[in-house]
Amino acid sequence: MTTTTPATATTTTEAHDWLARFGDALARQDIEGACALFDAQQCFWRDLVAFSWNILTCESQGAIREMLAATLAHTRPTAWTIEGVPEAKDGLLTASFRFETATGRGQGLLRLREGRCWTLLTVLDELKGFEEKSRHRRIKGTEHGADPARVTWLEKRQREQAEPGDGEQPYCVVIGGGQGGIALGARLKRLGVPTLVIERHARAGDTWRSRYKSLCLHDPVWYDHLPYMPFPDDWPVFTPKDKLGDWLEAYTRIMELDYWGSTLCRKARYDEATQTWEVEVEREGRTIVLRPKQLVFALGVAGYPVVPEIAGAADFEGEQHHSSRHAGGDAYRGKKVVVLGANNSAHDICADLWEHGADVTMVQRSSTLIARSDTLMELFFGGLYSETAVDAGITTEQADLIAASVPNRVAPYLNIPLTEAMAERDKDFYQRLEAAGFMLDFGEDGSGLGMKYMRRASGYYIDVGASELIADGRVKLRSRTSIERIQPRSVVLTDGTELPADVIVYATGYGSMNSWLADLVSPEVADRVGKCWGLGSATTHDPGPWEGELRNMWKPTQQPGLWIHGGNLAQSRFYSRTLALQIKARMEDLPTPVHALQPVHHTR
């Protein structure tokens, strides 16, 4: 049972005193004194750029000592101030704070346990002298009076949107104009970084519009806001994909992004001598060469679709396609459809096909984590991202800070009891699924959906209805098997079963994210950067050693001037600022000494 104690003079004083002692030790360059304020048995300091110009978590006093020895002299942190009211809960004292460094201003969150720091988060918010022109700094928009040389807003935008010439190159090019590229483009625009976002689809939002028509976001609206412009307060809890597409398109216009649709990146090459990229793109049938200093790949959390090579596939007389190309079930009424796979896309497609009158069989090769949407909303999202949280005064920014403050080493242990509560609450639901033959898991260590997402970005389904179709047999299930071979009008499974088939849908996932790098830059650069995503948890699809942060995401890579930006809408919102500040600092030639640049343990 959790016990929350209202803030008292004692708890408030304790938080103020700890932060003051910590700030004093850092000001004196007293690294040993600062380290002594952390729990000697277990402590964590997660830094997002403020000290390290990196995203990393120090997981011991020794690691903290090493980071401070490398960064303290040039960081020169000051002005440590408690913000808001500290909270005491289950033996932990939690407090938000603000601080400054020689370069910028930031915020953070600390948790004290018996007077020592257990977890500390520091996040760079802005760069001194290069603040966003918002609120009190907002531009006037016009100069009153008469001026024969006046340039109107429209004329300025037309110049910005003109094709870059030899002397007018974007400082940053973002490859990928989905929600990630759009969020980052908005951050960079606000920071005055000349940025061009390129997207192969014609319009912003087409990535979503092109998917099967019943698709909706599985995450709730409070979790999915874009930077600067939250959804209206009557926006649906779960956004339909076409509605999201329209929002993204409107957002690019309102935020005045330089956005090129119908543009393909053909090749990119880094010139070591000039430290400039040469990016060859095709737009409207013409080849254009861009020469940015910074190149960002914002192509999601995965690489190319994976379609297994199965004997006989070339002789199949029906239709077969990957889930990424599934436009909807309209054309398959009365057809016998086999869906290979059992994760999010497979479930959504099975439900879509069933709704359109298809005879659907799901083939489940390995176990899947299932979380009912309502349960997930209450147990996992409710405290930070819900209308209840809004009513309690928790803003999206505060929720993001709290979520980011949990070290990835600790997160599984915090998620295990929540996952156990979910399993108990919905045990009848799970029993019916297992009775239908469905293979279930709750993560290899019982830590649930969130950790599966962070480790491998696959292996789960948020149930919005498809599980009921499987439990009662309306969607047929063949589990503990796969497709061994394909015949002209059927598939034969590894257990010997033959299933008649008019259509085969391969809901078989995607390859490594850095396969994009191998094709668009070179295999050598892809291997120099290494595997993207995953924590090094030594679980399925996430090989060790432990790395503590998502590999290569939103932080410097082993290839200068190359960045990876991806994730869900919430990650795109939060980490786009972290990435944008790193790019802005480099544009302004600020010192950005990177501490503990991530080593490469795994390639593609």
C-alpha cells in the first residue's frame, strides 16, 4: 500500500537542504563531497545533455564521480532551486528543481531515501543567448510605420520555401516527415536552425492515411500531444489515423516548417574534410543535392518490412502482402485469409478483416503480451497521462519529466507489480485466451509491455477488441506453429495442418533501424553507428551488455553529424527538444564535449 505524506516544513526543508549542499559541493568542485550525497548502495543520475552533452545514466557513485570529473569544470552549475512542493511517498522524498550551467538552463527531479539521493534527473531546457522567441521574447510580426523595403510575412515564407541554392543550404536535413520529423522540425524552427524536412509521401500525415482504414492510436490523447500545440480538449481519447494525418499536415503549416513532400533521399555521403553531408534527393522528377552540416534519420523505430522466405511463395495463386501494405479489409469479403504473426498489426488486421466478412486465421509462432486498453489506461497511464492527472494539476511537461526520471535499470522492478495487478484484474480474460490456444507472456521477467517496447519495440498487443474475436473463435487461431510451405491455394503449417488460403498477410515485423543507414549512406557507416534501439537487457531481440539508455537514440552517434530520432508520439515530443538543443549548440559553435560516447557492441 502506498502512503503519501503531505508536504511539511520538515520534508520541504530536507529537499532544500540536500539541493543546497549538492549545489555548494559542485560550486567548490568538491566531487567527493557531491558523490557522498548519493546512496552508496544504489544510486542513479540520469543526464539529458545538461552535463554530458549526451543521454546517459550513471548507475553508481563511481560512475557519477567519473562524469563529474570529466564535466564539472566546464559545466559550472549554479542556481539550484526547488520548484513546487516536495512530496513524501513510501519512504521517498521527491522534489522538482531548476538549475543553470555555463551554457544553459535546465530542470530536474530528485528522489531522496533516508537523506541520500536515490535517483537524480538533469535535463537541459534552453541555451543561454539562444532562447526560443516565445512569451516575453516573441517577435512583433511587423514594424509599424512606412518602409519602402518592407518584407511581408508571405514574402519571407516564400523565400524560406524556395529551393536552396549553392549559398543557401539548410543547416540540418531531417529524413522522414512523420510525427518524429515534424516534432523535431518544430523544435529546430523555434531555435532558428535552418532545417528542411523531407518525406517520400506527398503530404504530411500520409504515412497514417495510407494504413488500413480502421486504425486508431492505441495510446491515449494525453500521452500523444505534439510540442507547443496540444490537441483540443474535445479530441478523441484514441485518435483515428486519418484525423491524426490531418492534424500533422495542419501542424506543419501552422509551425511554418520547411517541409518537402514527394521527396526521396537517394544517397548521403559525409565529407570528413568539410564536415558536411552531401544528400542527393529526388523531387518531382529532378535530382537536388543538399549540403547540410547535420543529418537526422527520423524514420520510426524500425527498418524495412521483414517478409520471410517460405518455400512455394512464388507459386501462390492468391494475394500476399506485408502488413505495412495492408490498406483495409474491403476487398476480402468471403476470402480465406491467413495472417502470419500475433502482435499489434496482426491483431488489428485480423479484426479489420473479420469486420469485412473475411474468414480469418491467425498463425501465432511465439508468445505475445496482451494488455487490455482499459486496464492499461488505469494502471499504467492514469497517474500521469489522463484527465484525472490533468485535474490534479499534472501538466504534460511535468508528466514527461516524471516519466523520464525513472532509470531504465529500475523501471522493470517498478513495472512488475503493475503487470501482476493487470494479470490478476483480467485473469478471466487471459484464461479464455489461453483456452483458445493463445500463447501469452508478460515479458521474460514479468515487467510488462513498457519494457518490451523499450527492449525490442515488438512482442505485444494493446487489446482494443481483437482478443475477444480470438477468445470466442470468430478469428481462428493456430499457435505454436508457423508456415512451412505455400501451395497454390493453401499454406501448410509446421505441425502438418493445411489451411486453404486466398490471401496471406505477413505481420512479421521490421528489420533493424540502421538498415536505412546501410542503404542510404553505407554499410560501413551503419556498422560504425551500430544497432539502434534496445537497452542491452539480454532478453529476446535485445542482446547485452547492459547499456542503460536506448542505443543511438536522440544523442551523438559514432558518426559525426548523424542523428537518429524516432519513437512514439510522446518520445518524439519530449526528446525532440533534447536533440534540437544539441544541433543548435553545434550550429552556434558552442563547446559540446560529449562524455561517454556510446560504444558499439552490435551492428545490424
